[in-house]
Amino acid sequence: MRNYENLVIVKPTLTAEEIQASITAIEEVITSNGGEIATTDAMGMRKLAYSIDKNERGYFHVIYYSVAPSAITEIERRFRINEDILRFVTIKYDTNREVVAFNQLVQKAQKKAAAPAKVEAEAEVTAEAEVAVAE
């Protein structure tokens, strides 16, 4: 199995639930083809450098995963069929140097995903402390 990264740009006209459903469908395509998702990074809504199908913005999402090279053609075919995806790019990490970079990107994305949970936990503790002081 090789390491891959996919950057997917989803249409901005979708609701938050539809975007999440589209990302979940992408992840299911990867896992159904024998892939193993390392981590994902939701980069959010961003302005595009140029308009794509009259869209000036897009929802960017990065998926880091490992899969057999034979499954990539099917995964990319499913990306092309999906009308909610404006663009996608698949990056293959092949050499030892690239694999080390892949592992660093995965760790960085995992830390980024864990950071909002930590901030929310601190906010809850602060809110509880304010309630205790008010009493």
C-alpha cells in the first residue's frame, strides 16, 4: 500500500450537511477500495484563484490515506462522476523522503484536529468557573 493525499474542492452552494455528506461519501469510496484513512483536514471555504463553473469560492478538504495503487483509478473515476466536486488532485508519496513528509503532514493535521477540541474543553472549564464565582 502506498501513501496518497487528495485535495478536494467541493461546491460552495451546498449546505453544511450536504458538504459533510459529500466528504463522507469520498471517504467511503477510499475505504471501499481497501484504503485506510490516516487523517483528514477540513480547510474550510476559500476564495478560488479563478472561477470554476461560475463559482468564486469552494470548500477545501484534504484527505491523507494509504491504498493499493490499483485502486487509485477507481477512486479518481468516482471523483470525476461526483457533481458536487469542482476539482481534485491526487498526490502520491513514493520515495523515503516523501513518506517522511507524508507522516509529518499527517501528524500536523491530527494536532490541528485535536486543537479545537482542546479549546472547547478550556471554554467549558472557564464557563464553569464563571458560574461558580457568580454563585
